[in-house]
Amino acid sequence: MALLPILVAPDPRLKQIAAPVARVDGTIRKLIDDMLETMYAAPGIGLAAPQLGELKRVIVVDVAKDDETPRDPHALINPELIWVSDEDATYEEGCLSVPEHYADVTRPARIRVRYLDRQGEVRETEADGLLATVIQHEMDHLEGILFIDHLTSLKRNMILRKLLKARKAEPVT
Ligand code: K1U
Ligand code: ZN
């Protein structure tokens, strides 16, 4: 397994649409393992392959509450929303590609998602609460959408300007 660097906005690779996975093979399973290692190390509760510069439709999620709760990793390949509730839920979202910024985002409260698992089997699952939010947030990454794209352009541009300023202040390596 490998710990991989996470792209930070405004990186143009985060705005691209990811390609479907044609075959679930060892390369995809290695990508999933690397994504999980990178997500746990960050730490985060979700990660999408484009955040690592891999324009493939793969996401990982683990919303286990704390260090005491056993890990519960989920890997979803080619995920599709096949049902969303009329009822919405609002959560304060963060993103490892938008470090140190958080904002309320409203999305459907419950979802049903179809995907391929790491064996390439078709699966369907229903999610609500934080898990539904994180799956939708990660699926947005596959379309080149960041949570800040759900905010007003004023708030989004303010955050992007701060991220650029922080990047310029970083020492050259
Ligand atoms: O960058 C990402 O896509 C991961 C992101 C997922 C997410 C968090 C909250 C709402 C929607 C989506 C994160 O994991 S940000 C870090 C974070 O929220 C967290 C980290 C450690 C413990 C608990 C939360
Ligand atoms: Zn994110």
C-alpha cells in the first residue's frame, strides 16, 4: 500500500470528469488500498480517486465515529444514484482538497446507490445521515464538483483566493 499526495484546489485536475472503470482488476484493487491508506492517514472519512490525480470513478468512505469504533471501509466503483429522497439534510462539509475550510451544504437526506464492489460484483445499498452526505460529496468529485461549488460565488472565490495565497506562501521543495 502507498500513501499518496492529495491534490489541493484550485488544481485543474479536480475539475475534470472521471472515466468509468471498464474492468475491476488488480490495478483498481491496489488503487482502492492506496486510497484507503491515504484517507485514514489524512485523516478523512471519504476520498475520491480524482483527488489523487486518478481520473477513475472510484470512491472510498468510512464514517466510523472515532478511534474506538472498528474500521468500516467501503469502496464504490462506478457509483450511480438510483434514488434520492425528497427530504434534504444539511451538514457542515469539509474536503481534504480544500483544507481548513468548512461550510454547510444541503443534499438529499437518503439515497440508494448502485456500484461495483472490489470483486467487480454489482451491489446496491441505501444510506442516510453522514454516510449519505459523504457518498454524495465523493460522487461530486467524479464530476469535477467540489463542495465549494454549492456555495455562492462570493464565498467560493474567497476560499479559492485563500488557498492560492497559502500555496504561494509554501516553501519551494
Ligand atoms: O476530501 C474528501 O472528500 C473527504 C472529506 C469527506 C467529507 C467530510 C465531511 C462531509 C462531507 C464529506 C473529509 O473527510 S474532510 C475531513 C473530515 O471531515 C474528518 C476527518 C477526521 C475525522 C472526522 C471528519
Ligand atoms: Zn472532498
